[in-house]
Amino acid sequence: MELWYSEEQTENVRLSLKVKEQLFTGQSDFQKVDVFDTYEYGRLMTLDGLVMVTEKDEFIYHDMIVHIAMAVNPEIKKVLIIGGGDGGTARELMRYQGIEHVDMVEIDKMVCDVAKDFFPTISSELDNPRLSLYYEDGVAYMKGKKNQYDLIIIDSTDPVGPGEGLFTTDFYTDCFNALTDSGILVNQNESPVYEQFAREAIRANEKLKKIFPIVEVYQAQIPTYPSGYWLFGFASKKLHPLRDIQAEAWNQLNIKTKYYNTDLHLGAFALPTYVKEYIENGSI
Amino acid sequence: MELWYSEEQTENVRLSLKVKEQLFTGQSDFQKVDVFDTYEYGRLMTLDGLVMVTEKDEFIYHDMIVHIAMAVNPEIKKVLIIGGGDGGTARELMRYQGIEHVDMVEIDKMVCDVAKDFFPTISSELDNPRLSLYYEDGVAYMKGKKNQYDLIIIDSTDPVGPGEGLFTTDFYTDCFNALTDSGILVNQNESPVYEQFAREAIRANEKLKKIFPIVEVYQAQIPTYPSGYWLFGFASKKLHPLRDIQAEAWNQLNIKTKYYNTDLHLGAFALPTYVKEYIENGSI
């Protein structure tokens, strides 16, 4: 007998990974959480049947959601993560000695518990004393926050289910207010390849552009996410991700990364023409 | 009843596309050729069960196998395509008025015939009078050629089956000799994500480095190829793909592309650290 995990990336496309065994299944108040041990990608966590993280390719997503902003402003001291329950984003942030404190607001405690139990290399910094972990709704948490964070990372699921409120204009406005005057917001922003994802990416981008003076989109290759091609948003009050990159300062920190480097940083913003046109036109 | 085309990308990973109907199946002297009409990617041609081309994402591969070299030397006049039976590479080349002649050597006439019958938007230039199409073995064709081409594009299948000889040192040496003194060779060079592909990519790169003074690797996101992340090789006698790019001259040609642009050209050579290390070390 062969076991396979299959994700319906769209109703017409499936990615399937051969599985050694299922290690966990649970239903939290928010979503179904499963852990599989796969042959090609090591351990895999899914939320409501969608790939959240695998041991083999998580470094790509976590490098790209953290180091781009940190290279633009290596002086960042206070960071907020919305979501990020597996701990990978916190792990990458903790490599910066200059970061004084990270608040992390994850709505679903089960995700963190499962990460600690089954993904020790990803969740390794969730008990770091520089991290405060709140099991709360990110949308509610942001209300009324002013001038507190140099960087906010929205490490969310897709804009359906528990992640939905994290793609709204109200939430982005609360984030803007919670940022310091050199503040940066980074969000995971879906794939441009499949129409339903692309529409969400464009919509989120349009909302950010109404609030932040600088909004740019960058890309990474994440094989286990739909289409393997993923976008991130970079929204900022004054620092530009290309003009203000502090490549030399970042390289002097000597942080070893498997995906990110400061040349790739520049290339990550050089989008294919069809993606540029989606973003410029605000529609497909 | 639902029809799905499933590709075993590795023995542990499958990509499946929902199919409206199968339009063609045939066995040539070299390989099995199938055409499916898929919901997400339009028409799909497979060779021995592996994705060769789809209507939806072919522009990415064909942009990237042609325009990188053409932007480095917009004066290219004589081109050789090895493989490329679907016609997409020839189509992109024919957009350059400065190209005087293209020779195309495709071992399998059935691939061209099927492309003409089922992929009219891809095969549209296969009857162009500036193109000479030879149904021959590319390895044999190259023997003894001297100083004839400004650009050779190896648009091959994987290094198993009919494509195998196109990944050898002897063949690359014949290509070197067939190139003019500003000659460029471009080859499709597999994915770095899965070990068996990555080993082939590294091996091909090591062979090229023994023959050509300039050898660089560049990348593109091709959703229907294994992992969605694909590499190309750029080998050259004297022109460097970054230092010698003629961005302004290329942009003045006003060739509309959906993927390639001259900013992306630079970004395409900014590889993730893990890929750079594979290539520098010559091993995984």
C-alpha cells in the first residue's frame, strides 16, 4: 500500500507527496491540523488540507519573509509577527542580535504545540526570552497600537478561514499606525499563476498602496506552494527595498542563509512582465 | 468520471492536471507523444509521460531560452536550435528582424507534426522561410561544424532517452567549434530542487566550464516543470550575460514579452545561496 498526501492547489491542479506515515491529526477551534512524514520533503504540516510548511523547503519562505526587511534596515529592534505559528519566522529573526524583542500573535495554539512536538528545527526559538507569544486574534491585537514596531511580518494562511481578516484595509491601517516612522510591513502574498490566488495578491497590494507610500512586490520559488512561485509584499513608510538596501552592513552580520543573499535580494524585485502588469493595472 | 494527467516528477512527487480530453497519442521511433486538453494549462504535450509544453506557461520557457542571449548580443544573425520541436523557440527567434537564418535540428518529426496540428500558437513559425528544419540527430549534425553560428540553443528533453547525447562533453565541444568568436550557447538545465535533476544540472555545468571561458547559470519559474523552478546554462566565448547586456538596444527593438524584461534578466542570474553553492562546489 502506498500513502500519498494530495493538495488541491486549484480544482484542476494537484500536488501529491508520497508519505511514510501520518504523525498527527487534530481539529483546533480554527482549523484541521495534520502532520505527515513525506519521502521527498521530510515532515509536512497542513492546515485545512493545505501545505503550510515542510522541513525541506521551509528555509526559502522563512529566509524571504525575514531577511529582505532586515537587510533594508539592520537597525530593526522591535518586531511583530502575526501568525507564524510554526516558529520559522521567529527563528530567523532571533539570529539578529540587534533585535531586542519580538511579539508573536498566533490565533491557534495547536499550530505552535504541533510545531514544538514535530518540527523541532523550525520551532527552535519559540521559547526564546526575547519572544512574547500571544495566542490571540491578530486583528483584535492590532487595534489601537501606535508607533511600537519597526517591522511587522504578516505570516498568515490564505485569505480564507482564520487568515481572512489579515487581508483587509482596516487591518493594514492598524499595522501602519503600529509602525515606527521607518517601519516596514512584509506579508506573504500568494501566487500570481492561478487566477484566484492572483486576484487576492492584487487586491492586497491595492489596499496597501492606499495606506503606505512605498509598496513593492517580491518573489521566491517555493516548490510545495501552489505553482511553486510565490509573492511577498513589502510596504514601508520611508525605506525603499532597493534604494535603501544596506548590503554591506547585512553581509557583515555574517548570517548564513541557504536561500537569501544580497544579490538575490535585488533580483527578487525584478518581476516577470506579466506580474508587473497585474500589479500596475491592479487587475488581471 | 474525471480524467487526470499525472506526472511522476520524482518517485515521491506527482503533479496532476485535470483533463478535458486526450487529443492525441502516438509512438514515434524515439518516444511516446501525447496531447491532452487540460482545464488549467490549456493543451499539454508530453514526451514519454513528461511535460514538454503547455499553452499556458510555455511563454516562460521560450522567453528565457531565447531573449537572455539576444539581449546580450542583439547582433546575432545565425542561430542553431537543437531540439525545440514544438516550435516555441523558433517563434521567439523569428521576432528579431536581424536574425538572418535559423537552423533547427529536431530528431523526432512527430513532435513537429503534433505541434503543427495541436499547438498552432507555438508552432506558428515552423514554416518561416528564414528557418531550415532538419529531422536529424543533433549529435551527428554538430560533427565537424566550424564557426557557423552566433547562437546555439539546446532545447532538449531531459538527459535520458533521445536527449542523453546532448549533455556530453563531446557534444559541447562540437558546439564550441560551431560557434563564431562571439558565440553563445544556451541550454535548458533541469531543476536544482530534486537531487537527481540537480546532479544532472551540476554535471552539465562542470562539462561546459571545461570548454567555455564564461559559464553562468540562470533561473525561471515554470509551474509545470518539476518543482516549478528551472535552470538554464549560458556559456560563451567572450560575452558576459551581465556585463555585456545591451539593455537599451534590446528595449529599442520593442519586442513585447510576457515574462522576460531587462531587469528580470539581471535578477535571473541572482541565484539562491544553495544553488550557487551547488554550482561552485560542483556537487550537492
